Amino acid sequence: MSGQRKFYTFRGYALASAQQRDGLTPSMEDYLEMIYRLSQAEGYTRMLELAAALHVQPPSASRMVQRLAEENLLVYEKYSIIRLTPQGEKIGRYLLARHNILEDFLRLLGLEDVLEDAEKIEHNISAAALARLEDLLAFFQQNTYCQTQWESFRAQDNKKNKEPHGS
């Protein structure tokens, strides 16, 4: 069987990916990304602001913030502000950049409502695949003729109104 690809279940890939993410769960990543977003202006955020932004109840947000504090990714005192540690800020910056790259890529594909797809993809994409997507976005930005050709192709293809392959 040498030279053959090894296939795993989705769960198998997810477990391997979690090990590469320093044990952060997708939920932990979502919280870190949002805390980073909310902290950009003032350097901190508050529990109610975080809970509202993620559409969760404050007790749920509080439990996750406590977990992230135990991982030394943020500092939080009850009824006070939430401030990322340098490590938490580094991870948060990466998570937000990852999210933005995926949203930009999905828009390049011609999708308008990209938030849900970006959220689903971001926890499963490898760093190598993300880097290639970033390269592709840079290529289209530097080669506007190619982007125009792509958009023209898409416009013609959309007129056919076809189903995805395999449907």
C-alpha cells in the first residue's frame, strides 16, 4: 500500500487538526477571535459585550472565558474587563486574519452571504491551504485582468443555472 493516500473520517481529521491547534476547540477559537475583534479599539472588552456579540447567554460566555484564562490566553476578574495576554492576542490576530481570508475568498467565488460558510470552513482548513488561498487572493489583486476574466466566466456560467457536480 505504499504510495497510496490514507483516508480518515471527518472526525479523524478533526482530532488531528485539534492537536495541531494546541488543543483549542472550535468554540475556544470563536471566543478568542471575537475577544480580539472587540478589544481592538480599547485593548479590552466586557463579558456582556462578548456574550451579545456571540449571541450566547452571559453564564456560557463566563464559563468559556474562565477556560481561556486557565489556558493563560486572557486575564479576567469577575465583573471586570477581559484582556488578552500576549499569547491570546497573537492567536486572536491569526484567527481574525484566517476568517478574513476565507470571507475574501468566498466573495471572490461570487458568494455574497459568506459569514456562515467562513465560520464552518475556518475550523477545518489547514495552515498550508489557508496560505495558498491567501496567495490566490494576492494573485487576483495583482492581476486584475485575470479577476475580470474570472468574473466574466462566472457571469456566463450563472446563466446556465446548473446544479453542482454530483447532485
